[in-house]
Amino acid sequence: DAGITQSPRHKVTETGTPVTLRCHQTENHRYMYWYRQDPGHGLRLIHYSYGVKDTDKGEVSDGYSVSRSKTEDFLLTLESATSSQTSVYFCATSQGSAEAFFGQGTRLTVV
Amino acid sequence: GQQVMQIPQYQHVQEGEDFTTYCNSSTTLSNIQWYKQRPGGHPVFLIQLVKSGEVKKQKRLTFQFGEAKKNSSLHITATQTTDVGTYFCAGGGSNYKLTFGKGTLLTVNP
């Protein structure tokens, strides 16, 4: 497997609290992505990055922000968690139009 | 924005039967990728198709990319219990965004 590590792997948080998920890669891939996976919705893109400090929104970006201060780390922040953000979050990386490599996922529960 | 539709959402087969999942994009794609996700796992890359009309095979799996580069299919011949999982197509655009279909969950009855 590619060197992509997501942390934490599981988290339970309360509504209204900020939450940060981390994705760390050792592949030196330029592109990094955050997806959420929910039953019946497949994988939906939240944000992606095409370089250090270069990010763009995906289809479900409301309520989320991202930062990428170095190539290997891509952070996803929920500014004020809501129950609708309970989901499994996947980070992925790629080198251009080639295959994407996924992390193991983070299961987030907002209560 | 780009949308990728995938059907069927679910497919249950008897072991040994064939299986096909279809993917359609609202826009012309630069490439299409296919992924498999086992229950409880993460998506794993299977293949990428780039050329119009391209057909690729991996053992019992056959992948096709339509002539207009807007549709694709994955066909599995003689399914096995190890084929169980969710199969996703993902459309690649010019900005390196990967847009995933909702996936097809395949279950196989031994």
C-alpha cells in the first residue's frame, strides 16, 4: 500500500466543536483529496489540493476548510461539527491523472 | 459541474454468473478509472482507461471506455465470492479532479 496515513482513525465529537482530520503521505504526490463516504452517496469530493497552499472546493465543501502547508500533509477542518457531518472520511493522493491512492479512512461521529 | 452516474446501485448474483456495472458522465472525460472497495476497506485502484473505445482485460474483468469518452463499463465473467465489494468508476477531468459514481455493491451467493 502507498504511504498514506489518516489520523485519527475514529473520533466521536460533540455538535458545535471544531474537528481537524489529518492526512499524511510519504509518496511526494502533488495532488491530495478529501472525500466523504455515506450510504447511497458514494464518494463525494470535499476539497482537493494541487500543490502546497493551492486548494479548491469540491462538490460538498460547505462547513469544511482545508490547509496544505507542506507537500506531505493535508488537513481537513470542520469549523463547527454538525450531525450531518457524521461520515467516513477518506484522503487520497495522486500524481496528476494517474491512479489515486486512498488512506484507511476516518470514521467521524458527531453527537 | 461534472456528474458521474453509475448503475445498478446493487447487484446480487449466484457464484459463476456474470456481472456488469455501467458508468455515464455528463461531460467528456479525459480518462476513467475503476476502483474496488471491499466491505470495511478503502477504495483500491483497478485500472485506468484513456483512449476512446479502449478495452482492457484483467483476468475475468473487462473494462470498456465509450467512443465518446462519456461512458464506461466493467464486466466480470463467472463471479467468485472474492469479487464481493463495491465497484466505483471515477471520471477524470482536465483539472485532475476525480468525480466518483455512487458505486455498485456486488454480493455473490456461493
